[in-house]
Amino acid sequence: MSVEQETVEFEVGEQRQDYRFFTSIPTRWNDNDMLGHVNNVVYYSYFEAVVIQFLMQETAVDWVKGPVSPLAVETLCRFRRSLSFPMIVDAGLRVDKIGNTSVTYSIGLFPQDEDLISAYGHFVHVYVDRATEKPTPIPDDIRATYERFL
């Protein structure tokens, strides 16, 4: 997409102010494809990076020893304009929905210090029992954290 699209109207979920948690991700030379912009599959790694950073920083999720862990079951990305190396990406996250065993995050990717979104979408985790890998209720302490970011 071209730079001229910077005059488009933002929809809900496409504005920096719509997100509650941010982490910065530097692009890497090998993120670019032959067209000179970040390859579409790399956007999903940025989505995962902000979700993992959020969980590490804000919750008590223990993937190694905990009795329950979040398992990614769905992701979606909508592209608005290109990112490219060298660039710092501000990845924003908010919690959109908390179910009994699942949580849905909305993710927005922005060039650092810009309000115009480059990509947005969602990421869904289902909490599973480590031993059985069957869905299990989200632990109360983690649920409380999610509620703060709704």
C-alpha cells in the first residue's frame, strides 16, 4: 500500500489509542522479502512477540512447569500498509474477550512513534491442562490480569 493512504479514516481497532499494552520490536534485514518490505508471514511473529511479552510481563504463566498453559488456536492479520527494515515496530495489545477457557487479544502494529496502523488482527489462546492438553478454565490470577486490559 502507498503512503498516500495516510489520509484514510481509522476504524475501531486501527488507532494506537485502542491498545493498552505495547512492546517495541526491531525489524531485521531478513524480515524483508524481495519487494523490500516485511514478508506477510513475519507479521504473525510480531503478533506472537507482543502476546508472549504481555504474558511474561503481566501474568504468572509458566509454560515449563505450570499445570496449565495457553495454546494458540487462531490468528488473523489484516494488512493496511507495509513495514520494512530498518524500522522499529510498536506492537499494541488489548484483551477483547475472556471466556471460560480462552482469551482473545487484538493486536495492532505501528511504525514507531506513528499513529497510522500497518496491520491489525487477533490472536486466540485456549488454556489447556499440561498433562491432558484438554481445555481447562483460565486460572483466577491470570483472569484478573486479563480483566485489567479489557
